Amino acid sequence: MVVYFLSRRNSEAIIDVLNAKKDSYEKQIKELKKRHNDEIIERDKLIAKYHETISIIEKKYAEKEKQLSSKEKKRIKEIVETSKGEADVVRKEIEKSFGFTFIE
């Protein structure tokens, strides 16, 4: 009977330790899940910011490209007007201004 009480007391202590560890693990898991969700929210915000920035850059690029295209058209018109329609002069000036090479 003494053995029964001693072993019973030890098993209750072991059960208490296991329950305490279980509670600790559950708290850790809960905290990890919270941190994970916070990181996902932060990541989503950063992704949205990235897409917004890319969109702004693409719009600025399109505007600059359009402006450059207008400048190129003006330059070509100027070359044609100053050369008075001479094909060789127009070709040479366009090659010189834009870095093209004329191939026949």
C-alpha cells in the first residue's frame, strides 16, 4: 500500500509537469501563429507598395518615352527642312543624330 501511494504521488507530479509543458507549447504555438500573421500582413503591404511603385515608374517611363519621341520627330523634321529634301544629306544627318546606319 505504501508503494501505491508513493507511485501515485510521483505519477501525479509527472502529469503536472507534462501539463505545464503542454500549456507552454500551446502558448508558444499561439505566439508563433500571431507573429506569422503579422509578417504576412507586413509582406502584403510591401507587395502592394512594390506594385504601386512599379506602376508609377512605368507611367513616368511612358511619359518620358513620349516626350523623347516628340523631340526625335521634331529633330527629323528639322533635318529634312534644313537639307531641302536632299536624300543623302537627310540620311547622313539622321545617322549622325540617332546613331543609325543606313543599309542598302
